[in-house]
Amino acid sequence: MKIKSIGLLAGLALVASSGAFAQKYPEKTITMIVPFSAGGPTDTVARLIAQAMSNDLGQQVIVENVGGAGGTIGAARVAKAEPDGYTVLLHHIGMSTAPSLYRKLSFNPLTDFEPVGLVTDVPMTFIARSDFPAQNFNELVSYIKTNKDKVTYANAGLGAASHLCGMLFMSALDTNMTTVPYKGTGPAMNDMLGHQVDVMCDQTTNTTSQIKAGKVKVYAVTTPTRVPSLPDVPTAQEAGLPNFQVAVWHGVYAPKGTPKAAVERLSKSLQVALADQNVKTRFAELGTEPVTQDRATPEALGTHLKAEIDKWAPVIKAAGTFAD
């Protein structure tokens, strides 16, 4: 009886401690790690969400950019961070492709994190420098096939969304281009605006303003239907590339072992942020929208991450793209 009593008391103490934590959390600033450079599309999403979550949590959520190695450096930092609810990660589709892209990965996306929730699915756009010869998507495809050794394709580095989209695009065309990797989307876009590179496939969160300003040529979006903010831009399927679809999803994660109460509070705050009218409006301007509330949950993100890892593994293996 004494052993049972001790066990019961320990259990009650744990519940009480958890309840006290839940009531107090958060008590200080939360750091949201973005594993890419400032000014890029994932950084834009993070800063919108962080502001709205700060308002709900009553504590500031600050964004810290920890770029490099296709997002794996920032993700690794969060995996190794103190699991106290004060360090989180906002990552994109690269969380699901890293296990296949990197032979030596210092973290496991499925076992080293606590999923918090999905954020948004961002369409991609095929764009080119403003003076690129092709006037439409069919001409773009023809030009690339005819001049494959001369056409340069910019991306934000191994594992970046622009890299993944380009890899699928070249696979679909069965034609390679000269790839020019950058340390982030910002530098890649700057060189495109300066006519230093030819073509890129990147998220609407990064390309919409440049498209509307006429600073780049746009050929197609990668979603099944047209994007409301770019109604005159055809889908890749409409333009003649059957079954080509790419959406860059984003999710929030905490280190493995983060108290359940903290994960639940973060998830609820994320749901509040995604319902915020300013977030909805800004997302719409950037060509995307928040996920539905039922997808901004730990369960939904965990399931989606596993499915995406399984989806991308054979694609990357077939492409033969790896890094140590």
C-alpha cells in the first residue's frame, strides 16, 4: 500500500507541476528559428506568424535566421535546444527532403522534434529575367531544351524550395540546365533582377511583388488551380506540363521533450495567428493562405511530415542529388 501511495503522490505531483507550468507559460521571449536567410519567403511567413503569436501569447516571439546547408544547420540547432518551449523552428518542405538529400544528417525530423502545426502551402512560380527571350511557358520549355548548356537556373541552395522545384522541372523536361546555387533566395533574386541568371522557380511569397512590378517575367504557377493574386498566370498543367504540381508547405516544431502543455499552447497560438485578419490579408497578397484550423495541430503536422518524407525519398534518389 505504501508503494502505491508513493506512486499516486508522485503522479499527483507531476500533474500539479504540469498544471502550474501550463498556467505560467510563456514567461519570457520565445525564439523562432528560421533556417534560411532574412528576406526570403520562409522568413516572410515566419515574421507574420511570430507577430500574431506574440499578440496572443503576451510574450514576444522573435525571429532568428540561422541559414546554411539547405536549412539543416538551423533545424539541428533547434533539435539540440533546451526543450522548454522557448525555442521553436519554422521550416518548409525541406524538413521532409533533408533525410534523402544528406548522407550525414545530425537530426531525425521524425524523432528529434515535437510537431506544433502546419502553417501554409505556398505555390511556386516559374520566372525569368525581364529580358529573357521566351514569351510564354511553351516557348520557355522549347528555349531551355534548345539552349540547355547556356541557360542558368538560380536556386537558394541544396534543399531549398527553389532547388527542389528546379530538380522536378528538369526531370519533367528530361533536360538539365546550368544550376547556380546561392546562399538564400534574396541573393538569387538580386542576381535575376540584375540579369546575371536566367530562370528560377520560387515561392509566390518571394516573387509576387517582383512579378506585379514587371521586374521579372512569369510563365506559370505550380498549383492545380490558378493563384488568386496572379489570376492571369496559367498553371503549369494549363501551359502544357501535365501533372506538374509543387507546393511549399511550412510547419512549426519544438525540440523533442518539450512539455506537452507548451506544445499545446503554441499550437493554439498558431491557430489564433492563422485566423488573424492581417495575416490572412498579407498571405493573400503574397499568393498563399493559412491552412485550415484542423491542420494547424501537432497530429496533422506529424502525419504530413511522414507522408512527405516517403514521397520525396524516391524522387531524390532517382535524381541522384546528395550532399555529405
